Amino acid sequence: MGILSGYRVLDCSIAMAGPFAAQRLGDMGADVIKVEPTGGEWQRHNAAGGCEGNQINVSFLSLNRNKRSLAVDLKSEEGRAVLLDLVKSSDVFLQNYRPGVAKRLGVDYETLSAINPKLVYVSMSGYGEDGPYAMRPGQDLLLQAMSGAMLSAGREGEAPTPAGQYLVDAITAYTAFEGALAALLHRERTGEGQLVKVNMLDAIATIQMQELSIFTVGKKPQQRSAEPHAHVYIRAPYGAFATADGYIAIAMPSLKPFGEVIGEPSFLEMNDTTDPWTHRDAIYARTSDRLKTRTSAQWLELLGAAGIWCGPVYGYEELLADPQIAHNGTFIEYDHPTEGHVKAPGFPISFSKSPSELRFGAPLAGQHSREVLAELGYDEARIAALEAAGAVASTDAGR
């Protein structure tokens, strides 16, 4: 039996990050019920990498094992009543709706926790559930671009280098998984459920703790070399493109409206089913040529107004100055006894009833050896003997 056997999870998420997190819970033995529309989650029918399955898209297949499917219309009173009945006997509810959608559907934390106060409610978002970017699309490539990560690979002078994986989705999934487990532990100890909030921006910033600390503490800039030190499965155009004054990220737009905005007539005759694959190089080249005619700010305004997924490509300096980062409190600061002032990504999960806190920075080797041994009941003589024998080492500042 899995370690989470006996726990029930309601997975109301779509795409990758939410389903991946729920799948992890299912892999550990939880009874995961995937709550999806009567026609099925959209990703069931959306070919991944140009590869279609027999009945189920391979991407959906890879993210939804160890689940049972409940196809229900949450917009109907009857369908919602079914879900609310399930909530009464569930342990975890996971969703990644756009901000405000859960409340409109009547499945927000306040509503569900009133039905089941022991419920762990995991809410996932792109940039945070409030703040200046709350309503932006939380798409993997755009978050990679904004996080500074793209400028940590590739050649100097060449376009920023995205990861060849859905990196932000994956790390957000693991963060949500971690948050759900921690909240379940809290419930075991206290009997109370809580709201757990996770967002993609904080998650991708946090996994760069080494690189960002090298930048913030070590004062080393992101300087790429002449040679690269680093998706072929995403339709064109998809990537970072040079503009008149920098770079922007563009994520798989529908070609006709995209062509209208950038003034590329050949895109108006293309279809979104096959051409983004068969004419990948031509689409990239023509997009690249067009985008060089305006500044990044101009393109982001034009493309954003047309509903095209796009975003800035940040380095760490721009990331640290961004208002959403400040709003989220993404970074923590403290003084370390040997390293001085430290500024680094903090804990990316928000718990409504058991918030995280900074108790101390990175310890010195053996800094707490004596403290821990004393807690085990070792007396001073035994601790000293262990130290003398080299079995333990201590740098206890109190000695």
C-alpha cells in the first residue's frame, strides 16, 4: 500500500503543473479523482509534439496515471452538487484555475473549507493570485524568460536559450506536491485543513537559488561565453526573439492573428495544424526579421493587446526590480555570520495557517552538533569524547 493510501485527492487542474502534482500524490497511493468537463480536459485532445495518440494525447497520458476520471459539468447546479458531496470525504483539493474562476464556480477555498474544515486546498497560479501580473497567462516559456534563466545558457551575443523541457511547469508541480504533503502533516498534528498557494514565478526563481545568490551575494554577472554550454516539440514560433532593443519571448501563437500584428502576409495563409511544424525554420526566420523593426516594449504592447502569449526576457537585474517579485516577497534577506548580507529566493509556498519563517541562515559545519547531541540526552563528557575521537565535529559558537 502506498504511503498516501486512504487519502482522497480531487484534481481539478489542467495542462501540466497541476496534473503532474496530483499524479505524484497518486503514485504514492492516494485515490486521485480527476474532475474534468464532460468532454474531457482540453489536453486530452491537443497533440503534443505533433504526436497524436489513439484516443488520448500522449501528453495527457504522461501526466494522469493513477487517477480515476469523473467527467462532470461544474457550471451546472447538479454537477457542482456532486463535487461538493465529494469534498466532504476528500483530503486534498487541487486547482490551477485563473484567479477568480474558482469563486465563480463556487469551489473556492472559503466555500469548500466550510463544508470540510479538514480539507487541504492547493491553489496554483502563474504569477500569484493578486498583484500586477495576476491575470497574465502562466505559460512555461514566458516564465522561463522572465525568471532570468534563459540568460544562464547559450552563446554570448546570441538569442537567450530556453530549456528543452517544461521546466517551470515541472518545478511548480513539485512545489505544489511538497505543499500538499506539508499541509497534510500539519493536519495530522492539528486536525485542521488550510489553503496552500503556489505560483510559477516564485517556484522558478527559487530553484535558481545558487545562480541568483552568486549574482546577489557574489556580485558575479551573467556573462555567457562564446560557445554554448547547454524544443523541438513545440510549434513555431516558440522562443526568444531579438527586437530593436532587446529580446522578447513568444509562445506558439495562432499564425493568422500573429501575422496580422507583425505584418507578415505569408502567415495569413498558413494553418495552425501542420504549417508550424513543416515550415518551422521559415516561420522562425520571418518572425525574427519582423520583430527587429520595433522595440520590445512596443511589441509587448501590440502582441499583448491581441491576446498573443508574449513576455519580456529578463536578466537577474530586471527580475529583482520587477514589481511582481516585490509584491510576492519572493526574496528573503538576512545577515550571515561569515558571508555578510544575503539576499536569496525564499520559500515559494504560502500556507494560510502554518506560514514558513526564516529561523537561521546556512549553518557552519558542526554549528549545532553539540546542541543536537544534548537534545539526544548526551552529557558533556560523552560529547567531548565523541569530539576527541573525531566521531563528531563542532563549531558551536557558544563554546
